[in-house]
Amino acid sequence: MKIFFYLCLGLVFVDSVFSATALAENPSQSPSAIEGVRNGKWVSPTVAVGGVPSQESLKALSGAGVQVVVNFQTSGEISFDEKRTVEALGMTYLHLPVSSLADFTDEMLGQVKAVLGPASSPRKTLVHCASSNRVGAAFSLMSQRFDGATVSEALAIGKLHGMTSLESQVEALLKASAQ
């Protein structure tokens, strides 16, 4: 049963990894922006990423079928009762505060993968932080740790998902993990 569970978890990001790789390799398939979400964009049909969403954008995302909101912001960064807003809209809220890359443990990243749902029936999800930088770092690390992406593939996935200033730190972690 454990093997089946981990196989399902491994498949969760297959669609996201291949979509991200395809988008990185083919800019004509650029992700669509999300109004009201700083750096917000859809990176696959079921995964939206970005910075802080407004209350209005959360309403629009709920109307677009988003079922889960994952927030990497620390408590001090959150400017409104996002949990209450998300849950009032009928979505699931998962707050996983990240103040440094050390917070991205396998257990925590596994929670993110699990909440996205299996590849056979993924759940529409918004994953956000303040700018999408930590979001990109998370997707980069998940793609290597759980899906076997190479360092360069993982970095491309991270950039597509919003990673910017954390790139050199994430690259060092990816290289250390690859050894």
C-alpha cells in the first residue's frame, strides 16, 4: 500500500513537470496571467502560482474551479485573514510558512504534492507566497526530489513557477542532492 501511495505521489507532478518543461522550451505556450495576483499565472491546466492574491482574485479563482490554496508566506507577511476568505469560498487552505529554504523538507514538499492530487484526477490549486519566488523554489526542489529531474530541468521548472532571487541557492541545493 505504501508503494502505491508513493507511486501516486510521484505521478502528481508528472503533468506539472512535463507542462512546465514544455512551456519553458516553447515560449509560444506562455502561461496565462491571473488578474489580482502579483506575478500570478497558470503554469498548467490545474496549477496556478503567484504572489499574494487579493480577496477579489480568490473569489475569481474559486469561480474558476480552484479547490485548494497553498500559502508559503510567514504569518507576519499575511495582510488579511486569508484562511477565513478561502474557506468561506469553499476551498481548502494549507498554510506552510517558509522563511528559508531549510523549511522545504521532504515531508513538507510531500504535503504540497499530496494536496495537488493524483495525476489521474488533479485538483485545481493556487500555490503562492509573497512574490512566487519561494513557490518556484518549491517546485524546483520537488521536481528533483520526487520526479527525478536533472539540475537544469529543475531550475527551468523553478523559473517557470516564479523563482528569481533564490535561483543560486536552489541550484546549490540541487547540485548537492544530485551527488
